[in-house]
Amino acid sequence: MLKVILAASMAAVVGLAAPAVAADKPDLAVYGALPKIEEVVISPDGSKLAVVTTDGGQRYLTVRKTEGGGIAGVALKATKLRHVMWAGEEHVVLVVSQASQGMTLAGPPREYFMASDFNIATNKLRPLLDGAKKVGTKIGVEETFNIIVGPPQVRVVKGDPVVFLEGVRYLRGTAADTLYAINLRTGTLRLAENTPRYSTDGWLVDIDGKPVAQSTYDIKSGRGALLIKAGGGWKKVDEADSPTGSYGISGLGRDGKSVLVWRRGDDDVLREYSRGGGREALPGDLDFDGLIHDPYSARLLGGYTLDGDELRYTFFNPAVQSAWYAAIKPFGDARVSLKSWSRDWSRVIVQVDKPAEGPAYYLIDLRTGKGWFQSRVYEAVKPEAISPVRSIKYKAADGLEISGYLTLPRERQPTNLPLIVLAHGGPEGRDAPGFDWWSQALASRGYAVLQANFRGSAGFGKDFVKAGYGEWGRKMQTDLSDGVRDLAKQGIIDPKRVCIMGASYGGYAALAGATLDKGVYRCAVSVNGPSDLNLVRQEVVSPKSVCYWVFDWDTPCPKTGAGPVNPGRMLSSDLEDHGARSSTSPRYWLRFMGSDKKADLDAISPVKLADRVDVPVLLIHGTDDTIVRFEQSQAMADALKKAGKPVTLVPLEGEDHWFSRGAGRVKMLTEAVAFVEKNNPPD
């Protein structure tokens, strides 16, 4: 990979920003293909990088020196890679997932997660829970893979790298969340804690590899509890009714002598407990949107704050804070996201995102302030193929200020343009400034694209989120059409040439635009979107519900915290990294729906309102979607056909909720663009 000193690379960026010569439209596959670089993770000593690349839908892991030169690598094929982390200096832990019906081979598929160790000395990859008894789940026909139900925790114990994994142990026919420890040097596996509770759903291990906290949740009663290891036994230090999910263990406090926990409720509240079990008074400087914990020790290092377009990091170590400010200063107004760091904080990996160039990875030495360009994330999308993006603000009908982003097609005057409203997911997700492959693909075809952060979106304060409660299909919907009216008033777009599109909650918004907020759109495209909210309600409140846990993406299971919001369009918030308030409990969705009564949910369910539709509708859905079932789009298609309405359903075979496969992304874009070009021509 090309490495360039930061000053030189920044100069090159300035050159790339110059006006480009007109060019043919890039193929949609350029935008829809998987990112060329998916992850760059620095080793604990700062001397090596673990880099995940893609090529034609295949994934590869390469380990190389920071100064250049490959050390080891392995082809991961078409594996759905979810997470990469170092375990000592010679091991890289990988987490992958696969949709399967599981052990019973009955019912809808679920997403299962497996952990493996890549030994860079031997260049071999091996699964990590092979030695555990009765922990397997049948996937496919011939092989049995072991599953994990929580994020790996890596500690160095007596000089050896040890990975702690939450697995499943079957006791008397019932599954129990069980904590295992695997010594990567010796390969030995043991039970890290032999007091499993059937209700346990989260663990925390201290720097010495000792379990110090566990959370429990009784899904039938909706009651959660927090237990702290004190005096040789487990002490229940807090318990409460928690209809929106379990306690979320964030990590240790800044000195390692306390445990930080998000307590679920109408407001997620951060609490601190001493290792002895007593509750601590939280310091006033912990008012962050998310916390940053050290992956090597679990100790609290700082936090981040989302304030509109700005992403701010705060570190408790003054020297790190000063070095961070100095390191990111050359990037100007670009959005800089922290991705990984060495144990001593001498070197960090950041992702720098400028709308005009797209995101890129940099290695920065905080001691010298120097940085080295690593690679652009979307290498195939040339800067001259990237359309400009504006930050915008407008007033909703009730006076609430809404912000968002307007992508304008290159080489077209911003007057009387056709528009695509591209709604994000969550609903407590958000769109953010920077490169967005979906909106850029649409703009390349001549459309302006509106991405509005409607009420309920994250990153604009608690009150803005709460303004969305009870507004699913109501003001959250009209916030989008108010944006259309504002752009039309300015003369930027033609109000007669507007379509709406989105995935997951955004897919619901597209269907609601055709049923509940009529007269605004010429067509609607729902991707992996729910159409029947009563089915959603039944799935999220049933005692048989299963929580799914997904690294660096979105999950309806409140097992772990996360970090800065990653622009995305899924049902639960698209989050990454560590320590955020969890907005991802299934029951939290009911806050936005405003009711769990059948009649109320029917009133805002597009599947029940099919006879109102008077525009063409395209439904695209992954058959392996375990968050919003494919049946949601099938039911909507059936209802529209029965009502005699124009509808097309496109199944994406083998694709999941997150578009983990490049072929699925490209197919979705191809179908969606062809549909809007037919029903809302750009010229």
C-alpha cells in the first residue's frame, strides 16, 4: 500500500479538489462494491497493522509492518467479517457471522457469530471454541461451528495473550451464557467463571483476566440486574424493571477500580459501582455520547461527543489530548474518527472523511505529529466521480429545526433538479457529513439526494431524540416531506419529480411516504423495510425473542455499548467501537411507535394501508435478513397486488440486513436506480 508523509498527502488532496473534466457516468458497481479497505487495526506495540481488504466479494486479512512489508496473510473468502482485534503481538482475533436456522433447523434464520485466531507466526487460522463441550450450532450440512454471544475481551495474563469469549453451555437442556478463557499461546481452554445463570447476558473481565461484573436479564419479567464480584462471591448491586433491555456493561472506570454501566429506562443512565459493590458518584466530566475504553485493560480513557456535524474526542490524559488536537489539525474540517491505537498511545489509526475525496485511513505518530496515508476506503470511486455535499437546515411544520445533507449531481446547475429523499435507519440513527456510497450512486445518475436527520435522530441532544417518541409514521415522516417543500421553495428541486427511498426504518419511511404522507412522491423504494408494525411488536416483546449481537454495525440486543455513529440506514442505530448509550434494544422501538396496541400500530402500518397507494412501489429484501424478516416485504407485495397497485418485489438471495456482500449491494443499486429512472427520469 502507498504510504505518503501527511504533508505530501494533504497537498495531493488540494490538487484533487480542482474542477474535473466531464466524464462518463461510472458503473454502479463502482459505488456498490464493498469498500476496498474495510479495517486497519494497529498492534499493541505499534509496529504492525492488521488490514482487511476486499476483491470481487472476497475478503483478505494481511498483517504487515507499519514501515512496510508483509508478514502474514490469509484469504477469508466470502466470509462476513464483523470484527478484528489484536491479542498480543502474534495473534489476530476475527469474528465472523452466518445466518442459519440453528440447532433445531426450525423457524426463521438467525445470525450466529464465531471467533477465530489467526497466528501470524504459523500463518494459520483456527476456530476458538472447538474445545468447549456442547457449545455448537449446526450451520450448513457438514460442519459444526461454535458460537459466541458477546464481544471478545483480550487480556495478557502472566505474559500470555488470553481471549475471553461468551459462549453457550447447555445445562440440563437449557442454554446458559458462559464465559470461557482461551490461552492463545498454549491453546488451552477453560471455564473462566463456573457460576452460570440462565439469565446472564453480559460479562466484564479486569486487566488481570478476572471476571468482575455480569449483567442478567429475565426476558419474561422484563427485569434486569447487575452483579459485582466482591469478597470472593457475586453481589447483586442493582436491580430494576427494564422494559427496554438489560444493563449495558460499558467497562471499568478510569482507575480500574470501578465498573461503568448503562442502566436502561426511559432515559439510559450511566452509573458507576466500586469493585466492592458500592455505588459511586459519577464525576461531572462524563457527559459524553459514548465512552472510550482501552481494549487492553477495559479502563476508561475518555469519550466522544456528537454535536451536529462535529465529532469531538476528549481524553483524560492531558498529553494524549494535546497530541490528538495537534495530529488532527492538518485535516481541517474533515471528519476524523479514531479507529485503533497502540498500548502506549504513541501511534493511532484514524479514518479521515472529506466529502470531496471520500474516506481514507492514516497512521499517525502522536509523539512527532507525523502521519502516513495508508489507503482510500473506496479506491475505485475516483474523486472526479464524487458529487458535492451541502449541510442544510430547515424548519419542520411545527417549527423544530431539522438538519441534513444535500448531495447535488456534478455538472448540473442546482435548479429544478429531480430529487431522491434517502431516509436513514434507526430510527435513532443519523446521517453524517462525508462520503456515502448510496447517495453518491444516485447523484451520479443526475439526482439531488436529501438525507434529513428527522426528529428522533442521534447526535442532536436528548430532547431531539425524545421529540421522535410516538412520532413513527407521523412527524418523523413529515420532517422528510418538509425538507422537500423547503428545497422546492428555494427552487433547487422540482417538487413534481421526487421519489423516496431507504433501508430498514428508511424502507418503512419510503412505504409511509406512499401511504401516510401522500402527494409528495412519484415512487417509493423500500429496502429491507418493515411494513407491519404488529409483527415487529410481536417479535420484540415475545419471550421467545432472540437478541442478536453484531460488531460495528447495528443490533437490537443491548449486550454491549458502541461508539461514534456510523452513517447507515439500518433498523437499530448504526454504531461502532465502544461505550455508547445503547439505543438498540428491541423494546426501545416501541418508544418511537408510541403504542403497543394492535389498532394503533395498524394505523401506521403500510401493509394495512395498501389501498391508499397511488405510486409505483419497489420492494427489495435480503432473504437472510434476521432483523427485518423477508416476510415483511412479501406481505407488503401481496397486499399491494391484492389492491391492484403497481409493485415489484426483488429478493436478494443470501443477503442480510447489513448488505455484507458486494453482490447484494450492487444488485440493490442496479434495481433501485433502474426503477427511479423509469418512474422519475432525471432528465
